Amino acid sequence: MTDKYTDLTIHSAHELLKAKKLSSVELTRYYLDRIGKIDQAVRAVVTVTGDLALRQAEKADKLIAGGKDGPLTGVPVLIKDNMCIDGIRTTCSSKMLENFIPPYNATVVEKLNNAGAVIVGKANMDEFAMGSSTENSAFFTTHNPWDLSRVPGGSSGGSAAGVAACEAVYALGSDTGGSIRQPAGFCSVTGLKPTYGRVSRYGLVAFASSLDQIGPLTKDVLDSALVMNVISGQDPKDSTSVPETVPDFTKGLNGDLKGMKIGIPKEYFVEGMQPEVDAAVKEAIRKLEELGAKVEWGVSLPHTRHALAVYYIIAPSEASANLARYDGSKYGFSYQDTNNMWEGMEKTKQLGFGPEVKRRIMLGTYALSSGYYDAYYLKAQKVRTLIRREFNQAFEKYDALVTPTSPTIPFKIGEKADNPLQMYLSDICTLPVNIAGIPAISIPAGFAKNLPIGMQVIGKPFAEETIFKISYAYQQVTDWHKKTPKL
Ligand code: GLN
């Protein structure tokens, strides 16, 4: 397969398009062709949107010709299959929504459209974004492009693998407990979870509404900033989006970290972490020091150890409420082979949802039931406040915190599929960030046994600029992010 354009980023593609060295239609055809050949092995894409992409590419070429383009104009993107695109199947990788065609666009899709983006496909994911390996997709498992026998991470595994395998220049994912950052780490791409409320969730199929956030998966930090410039901002259609001004996220990217204070929380170098991950991330932190940052080791965030428990009460509770709508009477899969309404609803859920989704609904329903609400849900909300407070205190002293993204390198397909608890532990370093609603990025920070390792940079609320600045500086002196897998 030709790898003519596999090193393209959004900014380098934009230059080619602007200089008329290439048209968006040509670029789009190249990517559609590449998906056609490579995706048989990677399986990142649930639906290829070829017609839509070519229509958008023609429009983009006109915008460029008329000088009305922006950085994203004409550049191919994959959208995680839990964001609605008008007239295009949005499945959430679930049988429940296998044939669901939304009649409207998610706000992020609308914003990409206005920027002249070219959508080449919908990316595979864990069903309803529940999982850490993309093995919970009801359709097929996505493979890690660095080693096809391994998982790409999840739940935005299709988005991450698709970008790593150059099936698109960038992708959108969603992150409820790590679903952008963990697969970004596993596939060696750059993945940002913005501050809760920074990006509109309108048109994102809800998993856990107080934790979900949409963000970009890109080849580098500059690209991530360019996407954020387009998708951020308050949206009247999402009352939890925040009226915070949207800065130009590319502004502070200058490679200089002098005066920056970075804390290294010891609880994130957890027991059971693979020594290669520990070593690579510590090495990367020393690089930040060389760039002028003042690094303080051994910072303590003691409530971190409760984050997993808190998450697995709050996320399933919200999921159980959000998923109640799939009863076969409104839209989505509906079991018809009965005259009994109750049996119809029961069978719809039984056949429409996969095992992990059912597990979450049961956990959530239990935690919210009247006898247990105080003991579980309410208690979890209180500990959530403590975790948030602890981060706030740390940010009085530090501009950012740096941790590994995940305790392990990508594991084998099937390795953790029968052990939900082991699977849940994949997100131990990313979950606390969603609980606190703060932003964090995962960037490539090395390899062990030819498999990627990610480093996470966590920032204050709405301080995406700071974490971009730090991770951009790191990418100026390293080239992990420039490596591409051989396929
Ligand atoms: N792996 C976590 C879960 O299964 C996080 C998923 C996500 O961020 N969407 O809940």
C-alpha cells in the first residue's frame, strides 16, 4: 500500500492544499482507497462515508480556491460512531442502534462542516463507549496497528487506530473515563480530553452525562490545538457547555517551559505497573526538566485510590438512566415477535444490548435503588468532591501534573475479555481526571517491545493551553509522535 501521505498532519495537509499541490478530492480519494485496503486488517471503521466525503471535498476545494478556507478545510477526519451525523448511520457499535439514522448533526459535526472538514467514516468503539479495548463492539474488534494481535485500547479504539494507521488525518473521540487518552496511548497518537463543558455534547449519544466529553485524536499537539479551535465553545443546545471564551489554542506553543511548575503524583505510579512504562514516563519527565520546567516528584493525591470505585458507581448510575430510553418503542432495535408489550421491552433489551452494557445497567440500577442510594451513589458523589478538591489544591502549587496514561502497554486481544475488573484497571490513571472535570492530554512517550507508551499531562480547569504548551515542547525535542506503524 502506498504510504505517500501517511506522514500528513492537519497542518502539513493544509499547506499542500493551500499551495494547490494537491486537491481535497485527490486527498480524500487517497484516504478512501487506503481505508479500503488497510481496514480489512485494522478494522477501525464501522461505516465508510465515501459519498459524503467526496461531496465535502468538492466543497472544500471551492472554499480553498476562493480563499475562504481554514486549517481543517479539505482534511479527512474519522468520527467516533457515537456522534450523530445527519443521514448517516450512528450505531454506537451496538445492535440497539445498528440501523439508526439520525435526522440531525451533533454540534461538533456541525462545526466541522462549517470549517470545511471531510468526514471519511464512522469509527468503531466499545458498545456505548463502555470498555477499554474496543472488544465490546457488537460488530467486530479493532486491531492495534502496531501489532494486529493486540487491542487498540478503548473505547475510542477505532478513532485511535484509524489515525495511527493513517486511515484519516485525525479523528474525534469521546472520553468518559479515559476513552480518548488510553487508546491514544496504546496507538501512539495525541489524544485530548478537554475540560468538562468546553465542547458541546449535543448529538453525542450519552453514556455518563456528568463525565462524557468529546475531544480530538491527532498526530501531534499542534493538530490537537487546531481542532480545539474549531470544536470548542458554548452551545445553547447543551446547557452544561460553559460560557468560557475560546482562546487561540495554538498561541502559546513555543517550546519553552521556563517558569513552569510540574508535579508528579506518586499514586499514579501504581503497583502492578509495567516497569517499561514506569521507566519511559520518568525518562520523558526528565526531558521536561531539560526544557526548563521545574519538576517536583513525590506529590501526593491520596484520594486517587478511591477514583476507580467512585467511577464505577457514578458512571453506571448515569448510564442506567441514559439507557432506559432504548425500550423498542421510540427508535433503535425493537423486538416485534410478541403481542405483549412488557415481553417486547424485555426482549428488546435482552437482544439489543451486549454483556458489558447489561452489567453497567444492573450496577447502576442497584446503586440508585432506594435502599442503597445513600450507601453508594451519595457516598460516591461525596468522594467525588474530595477528589476534585484535592486536584484544586495541587493546582495551587503546580501548573500541571504528569503521569503515565495507562499502567501497561497494549495487551493481547482476548487477554482481559473475561475479567472485567482487570479491564477496569486499564483506566486507573485517566478516571480521576473525568471525576474532577479537568483537561488532560496523552502524548506518545516511547515504546517497549515495539509497543507504544503514553504520557498524560493534566491541567487546571480550562487550562488546555498549558497542557498544550507542555506537550508541544516535548514533541519539539522527541520524535515518538512521528513514527508510523508498518502495515
Ligand atoms: N473504560 C472506561 C469504561 O468502560 C471508560 C470508558 C470511556 O471513557 N468511555 O467506563
